[in-house]
Amino acid sequence: MLTFILWCLLLVVCWPLALLALVLYPIVWLLLLPFRLVGIAVDGVLELIRAILFLPARILRGPKPRNA
């Protein structure tokens, strides 16, 4: 919502720049999409490594006690 309000303010102040931003936003979003996908993949790999590293500690700790 804040982004929309800022865009409306830009539209009032400088409408050509606001229209340019409106046209370029999807293009920039598409250009940045591969970087987001790589970030998600790297995050998944790091979580897998973390789980593998902490597995011995979780096994040695034993099962959690049940709350009655």
C-alpha cells in the first residue's frame, strides 16, 4: 500500500517518471527472478547442510519428553 501511495505521489510530481517506473517494473522483476531462484536454492542447500551437521546432536539428545 505504501508503494502505491508513493507511486501516486510520483505521478502527481512527475508523471513521465511515474509512467516509466510503471513500464520498467515488470522488466526489472523478470530480470531479478533468476537471482531469487538461486537464493532459494542456496538457502535450501544451506538448510540441508545445517540439518546434517546437527543430526548427531539431535540423536544424542534423545527423544523429547511428552507433556501430559
